[in-house]
Amino acid sequence: RDGLDLIKINNEETKIVFTNYGARIVSWKYDDNNIVLGNVVEADEFYRENPFKFGATVGRYGGRIGNGQFQLNDTTYQLEQNDGAH
């Protein structure tokens, strides 16, 4: 599967399945009720190729924004930074 893995976490009430690709939520059940986020499908390729990043919880810049700031529409935003250099 080209390094695309499913990570399953569950307890008595909740079952969540993530991918290691963007920490995407593939499925989420609470008390056997489906909680639908975006489009729920089984195909691995959908997660690699879709332009909408359904279910992604971690963006492409997670932890990688220089000096914790960025500019958008002529406004500079300062983000909270982690301790230490990365």
C-alpha cells in the first residue's frame, strides 16, 4: 500500500480509524453510530489524490512554519511556537 497505514483506536464506546497520511480520520463510531466527516470511502488512492483532504487533521505545514509566523492578505500572523529549534 505504499506506506499508507491504518491506525485503529477504540474503547467500549468509541472506535476511530486514522491513516498515517495527514492523520486523516477514515471512520469514527460512537456507541455504534457513524460520525461522518467528509466522504467516507475505502480506497487508499482517494486519500492520496483528492483535492479536498477530507478527514485530514494535520496540515502540510504542521510544526514547520518558520519563526511561527506567516503572511496572508497583507496581514502577518504570529503563531504560538514550540520550545527549542526544529
